[in-house]
Amino acid sequence: MIASLTIALAAGVPARPDLAALGRRLDGISRNFAGRLGYRLTVLGADGSRQSIGERDDERFPSASTIKTMVMYEAYRQIEEGRLSLDTQVPLWEKARRHSSLWASYLDEGLKVDIDGLISLMMSYSDNTATVVLAEKVGARAIKARMEGLGYRNTYWTSYPPQEDLQLVRLRQTFANMGVTSPAEMNDFLVRLATGRGIGLSEAARQKMIRVMSRQYWDDFISYNVPPDVVVASKVGALNRSRSDTAIVFGPRPYVLTVYTDNQKDRRWVSDNAGDEAIRRISGLVWNSINPDRPYSPPKDAKKWAPTGGSVE
């Protein structure tokens, strides 16, 4: 098992780092942010223990693209139940209904993409057209029921909600994006995924989900301040008003970090956006505090190599 093996290899590392000082520094970032910022950090011990700290972590935030993890999860559950298969082909929507994104919005009308391809586009490149096509296939109500089955009351897919589901409609109106979640619930889900406990997937499906999440094109948030040889299974999100990233970091001391912002004062789409910088700062503090024997900071010109988004015209 990917996660279990990594945790086992960390057996020689102290299992319980002192998170009190780190928590004070992270809480300071949250409280001084120009907007609203919540985070949740869970350190996974080799002995099965968990240590968690957080700030505003039970509050609802716009999920942006991080909700795509739950769309993939629902697709995988339906595949395991025999309702879908990875090679099930799904027709793309007509171009008038597509979302600007990489890369499915530019494909020809009438083209069919299989579930595996849609998941890859959705998760690795955060392709919005692939996402809404896949989510329609698995169903908004199915995603909602699955989240509630896990005990989540803050995590919902809200894009194109069924009009008779007033809860989803209202959440869509309030948060105006693909979904809503809380740092605590998304963190709990990724802990389940990392440990294999309470995830409801076969071991093969669980490992595949981690592999997919480990191939992230958008790698300039949490991953930015993690050494490049460390596996990071993540999903990032961004809106004008919000930035977010959620990750399992399989380092010497594995941990799960989820960070969300909302109502940002800084709404610029630039690399030094305040939300982007806050997530990177939090990531660096977490890595270096949990792994003091392996300090890391990115090269001085690292931002030059940040993902561009493809620049399709």
C-alpha cells in the first residue's frame, strides 16, 4: 500500500512532533489574512496516531476545483459497484455549454471521452469541461448522498444543481462556484485516502486515486514548498475571491494539509496574489517544522517555472 509503506518507512522518525508552536504561527497567518483563511493539518504517525491543528477549519469555504476530488471519488465508487467502467465513453457537451479550461473545451463536438480520460483531465489539469461532463454522468445527487454517507455536512458539488434540491441551489447561489467544503472535512477525506481507513474503496482503487492525484500540473501552491522528490497527492483550486489547495504529503513524516481562503481583498490573477502567497507560506512552515532534519526552500527563480495554464488562443 502506497501510504502504509511510506508511513512504515518513517518508523525511525519521532512520531509526535510538537505542533503547538507551529499552530501559533499558522493561526497568525489566518487571523491576519485580508479576507478569510482556514486550514487543517493532520500529521500521520508511523504508529497509527494522528495529530491535528486548525483554524476556522469547520467553516464552509468555496471549494473551487478541490471538489473535483469528490467527483473522482464518486466515479471510482460507481466503477467498483459495477455501474460504470473506466472505458465508459461519455459525449462532450455542445460547445455553447462548455467551460473555458484545459483542454476539453477545444475538442470537436460529438467526440466521446472515456471516464479514465475525463478523470485525468479533471484532476491533473483541472479541466472544467471534463469535470462538468463527468459530474453530470455520475450525478449531483449521487455525489451528495456519498458525501453525507461519509458524515460530511459541509461538502457538496453545486455546479448545475437539480432545481428541486433547494439546498444545493442555495449553496450554489451563496458560494457561486463548483462546490463548497470545509478544511476539516476535506482533510478528513484525504486522511482516509492516505491511510485506507473508512474510504470505501478497494486497495487497487485507493492506490490509483493517489497516483492520479500525484500527477498535478498546478504545482505552485503546497507543492511549491515541498522537495521535488517527495510524492504530493493534491488538488488545487482558484477563484477571484478564493484560493485553495489540499494535499497528502508523503514525506518522512506524512501529513495532510488543507488550506482555503474566501472574500479575499486581493483578487489579482498574478503569482504573488495574497492567497497564493499565504498557501505557499503555510506549506513552507509546515514542511520545515515537521521535517527539521530536512529543511527545504524553493530555488530563488522557482516562480519563473510556475504553470502558465497553457495559453490557448
